[in-house]
Amino acid sequence: MSTGKVRVEIRPWLSDGLSPNGSGAVVLEEQIEKGATVSGLLTRLAAEHKALGKVLFEPDGRQLNGEVCIVVDGRLLQLPGELDKGLKDGTTITLLPVIDGG
Amino acid sequence: MSKSTVGGYAGKILRVDLTRERISEETLDEATLRKWVGGVGFGAKYLYEEVSPRVKWDSPGNRLIVASGPLGGTRVGGSGTISISAKGCLTNGATSTQANGFMGAYMKFAGYDAVIFKGKAKRWVYLYMHDGTAELRDAQHLVGKNTWETEDMIKAELGYNERGMSVFGIGPAGENLVKFAGIFGDKDHAAGHNGIGAVMGAKKLKAFCAARGRGSVPVKDSGQLLPAVEAIWKGLESDPTTKAVLDWGTGGTYEAGEQRVTAGTLPVKNYLTTLYPEARVMTCQYTREHWNAKPNPCWACRSHHCHMITITDGPYRGLTVEEPEYEMFAAWGSLVGNTDPAEALVLSNLLTLLGLEGNEAGFLMSMLIELYEKGVLTKKDTDGLELTWGNTAAMRTLLERIAYREGAFAKLLGEGTVRAAKALGKEAQDCGIYALKGHSPRGHDHRGMWREMFDTVTSDIGTYESGYWGPPDPDVPGLRHRFAPDEVSTHIAKSKGRRQFEDALGTCVFCTRVPLQLVVNAFNAVTGWDFTPKEAQDVGFRAANALRAFNIRHGVSVELERPSPRWSSTPVDGPAKGISVEPHWDSMLDNYYSLMGWDRKTGKPFPETLKSLGLENIAADLWK
């Protein structure tokens, strides 16, 4: 039974395989159940959207790709263990690629 | 060394004694080539062997080592890159700094794998390499000329068109021994770190140039090289992160600009905030959509990275400048509170013309602005300049004064951020962004990017030296959790050597950012050797250890392996708000040293580490 809704913003170029015209950000509104976690939600989305799974996870399909930034309600989420924190209704998750410099 | 046995090498090292104005040549045997390869490897070898601790950065005994690599001048993308190594003046330790363009190809066509300058000329000179020979020519008429004027005048007097010759030189900043002067060339490229331009200026060497000529680089197995090159390009284009740079340069798209704010890595107003609504205009997509953009690719590069931009409106209408890299958009945009992209382009180009390294200049400027805005500095201190956020006119004036050492204030600033902060007092030392070793970082808010902060602080070359930012590579571990102290320090230690190997090849790292095996395949095809990825990374690890040993002997203390207080401060807003690296710093160093096989107390690589790399002589020097 759904206990809430979470907004997932997928920014270019992670969104390239999902966007209807091949580019631009994609926003998903996802129902969550009690006990839902960030990693659980991302695993589910990867299974539903193969193109997203390829960029989110390493080839083994188990480990999240370190080249992806995960921002939850405006805060970077990259400590081990934080990915298993619970989600609540109204949370916004932003997925964006790591961009270095030069 | 026989040209017929090893591919990729021109076969000669050029020795230039500037004091005596004598030029000689030498060769290296195959074993030495396999050990050091080229580029930063040659830099590490010659610095350690020939620059003793008694030699200062501006002594005639310092070496300026300009090296290509075995892939330089081949079909491998971006293979016109040079590594320039010396004892640098910000850290008084080693530096190895790379510049792209054409020199790494042309000097090999002219017959040389590397040039080693020593001494100090009695008159200003430049070196001209062509057709298997080299000569020193008078450069008195070039003194005071900016880097673009220098390049154009040398080509004109020697009779070469734009792509017929590669020229690298110093501007007024290098001539006046500004400690963050760089070496600039091919209009769009810089080797900037650790005051390498001042080292060149101290030798009265204005420029070095190489003609395109008719030479070529011997390749052992062309049949293997072509598929290896294609595999590298395919790898680059199949990875969205690397492809984004190929398509839009490091300055990137509008989304890339905004995403740096979302990720907490854009440096804003001396780290006082992480918020910057104007991020999207400080991008290559903005400059290419609003003004005329002309591609300016390096040797053998298929990417759309480098461009020249002609501004078509506003007060700078008609001005042609090089399109900034991301770090220059950051330095002259968000870091100094400027929101006008045209002003950022003009400031970035001014640095090139004057011959000043932009990251050091940017962090110096942002520190000064904060001090001025707080009233710590006044117009009396700044010789009348109003150093406020976004006052780009004042910034331009100050940069020129620094390059020409005009006035006491500018003269002090020419010593670099760390020395300037020390002289200006505690408030400056509290807000300056720098490594205690003596230099500024590159243009990021590293409080959202711990790996580059840690890499830069522990580096031995005056800028970062490690890390891998490409698609998953089975031979080089990536980083999964950006704020996990053990993972960050482990990643930097375990990937040490990969970047150095790339910088030994004569290639641009943006064109080799693929699994190491693919790069090694191209390397083996050119040389005829049979390297594995492990052996390749060992070449780089060897160079890193030699440079570490050099720095230890030259007094660069491990006590200095810390970021300044502001650099390691805790963000007050944005996505990394409240996340602090400082409490973890010592444990990160402990882990790093353990994995590197280095002594935590002294910083020295252990004897067994050095011996495993064939550096028995260094082990004997350090541990006698």
C-alpha cells in the first residue's frame, strides 16, 4: 500500500535514454511504500528503465556507479549507509552525473 | 637506442646549456625508455638525478625539462601534448605541468623526444627546433611582448604559417619572475603550475618553438595502432561523461553549469557560499550560441573541445579570445562574483596574454576581494583599486600590475597566494584557499569534491596528480562514495600512477580517459613493447615516487600536507552544507601513506617500495 510519493529528477546525460526526444531532464513521480529507501527505489527504477539502470549501476548491477551524484532534498548523499535511509512523502531525489573540470 | 628496435621515439634528447649557449644531443637506451617512457617520467628522472637540494628554483642549475612521449605525433587523439618539469617556485619542490596543442608532435618531427634546459642565458633567447637540428636565436626584440605577440612574431620572422610551427613562451609575468607565471603556446594552451613560467624567465629563455617540417614518428605496428585508436575513440564517445567534454569542452552545457551548483562543486565568492544562479551563462554552450565559435583542435584530436571565440556584441565586439576551460569560467565568474560571461572571457584571455596561471590568480583575487569587502584592505592598501565582487575592471588592472610588478601591492601579490596571505596577516590566512605546500587548487569547491582536494594536497607537483575520472576500468579502482574518508584516500593511492602514465605518453588526458588497457594497446602498437596495464601504472607510480623523493630532499615537509582553513571549511549552504572533511584529514593521510608504502612520519617512500620500482639509488639516498 502506498504511503507517499517521491519526485525523482534525472538530469542530462543520465536521462538521455529516458527522454522522449533524447535529451533534457526527466522527472518521475514515484509511489513509495513504508520502509522504502533510496537504494531500493533506484534499484526498482533501474529494473523498470533499462537505460537508467545502465548509467546508475556498475556492470554487475549491484553497486551504484560512483560517477552519479545523488542529491536528496538538496543535500548530497554519498556516505555508505545513507543510501539505505528511509524515504518519506514529498522527498525530491536528484540524479546527476559527476562533472569534473579542466 | 636504435630507431629500428623501438617505435614512438624520435631518438634524441636535446641538451641546451643557456649559460654557454651550447647545444648537444644524447640518446637513451631501451631499458631507460621502458622505465621512464617520456613526459613526466623524463621529468622525474632528470629532476631527481640532476637538480640537487642546493639548487634554488631560479638558479642556473635548475632544469626546465620539456618532454613529449612515445605517442606524441601519432594518430592517437590529442598527441601533441608536452609535459614541462622543473623545481617550481611556489612549493620549492617539483612541478610537472602539461600543455596540449602541437608542440609534443612537432618537436618529435623535428627530431627530439625532450629538451633539457640548464643555465641562464646572458641575453634573452629562444630555441628553434627544425629538421633534425636546433639553434638559439636572439629574443631581445620579444621582451615585453605578450604570449600571442611572441608567437606571431616568431612565426613571422621564421616564415611559418599558423599551423606550420608550434611556439610556447612566457609573457611579461614570466619575464618579471611572478611566482605563478606560466608557459603558454599555440594560442590556446598552457603549462601553468608552480610558477613554471618564472623558472623559464629566470633562465632568460623567452620561448621555444618547433617546425612542423616533414618528419614523422616511427610506429612499430600500424596494423594494430589503427584499431587501437578507434577503440579509444569509441570508448570516449560511449561514455556520457567523457563524451560531454568531447562535445562541449570542459565548460560544458547549460545543464553542466547548473549541475555543478546542484552538486556543490562550483567555487563561489571565495567559498563564502555555494549558490550562484548565473551558472548557466558561464558555459561553452553559452559562448558558442551567442558568439562566433571556431573549432581549434589539437594535433590528431577529433573532439569539439577547444575553440576560439569572437565576441560579436557589447564593448568587446570584434575581440577574438580562446574559449575558456571550465576552470577559467569558474575563476573569473563565480569565484570573483562576476556574472558577465564576456568579462570572464576577457579576463581569462588577459591571463594568457600576460602569461599568468589562472587558478592561482583567481583564488588570490577572491581572497583579496573578501578582505576588501570586509574592510581589512582599503584603497590605500590596493593602490587605489576597488576590489569588490564583480568589479572586473579593477581585476584587469590588478592583473596587469602583477604581471609587470608595478607598485608594492602588486609586487607582493606576485609572490603567490600563500606568501601574500602570510604578509597580509591572520585574516588573509584565515580566508585564503590554498594548500599549505604553497599553491592554490584548481577551480572547484572541493568541499563537495574531497578526492581532488586530497589529491592536490598530497601531490608532489604543485597541482593534482592522480585520480581517475573515466568510465569503469577493471584495472583502476573508481570512487563510489565521495564523502567516505577511507574510500577517497584509498582511491587516490590505488589509482596513483595511472595519470602519470598518461602524462608520460605525449597525449591529452581528455583523449585517453578510457580503460587503461585500451591506452596500453595503442602504446604497445606504437612502441612494439608488450606492456600490461600493471606495468603501465608502475611507470607512473615510479615517477610519482621519484618526485616524492625529490621533494623530501628539497625540504617539502609532510607537515605541509594540509589544506588551508578556508579550503577545508564546512559549507554553510548548498548540497554539501554541514559536511566537513577536516575531522577526517589525519585518518585519510594515515590510510594513504599505508597504501602508498610511505613512512607516515617523514613522508619518505620505504626502501622496499622504491626497490620494487627499480629505484635502488633513491632508496640509498633517502635511507642512508
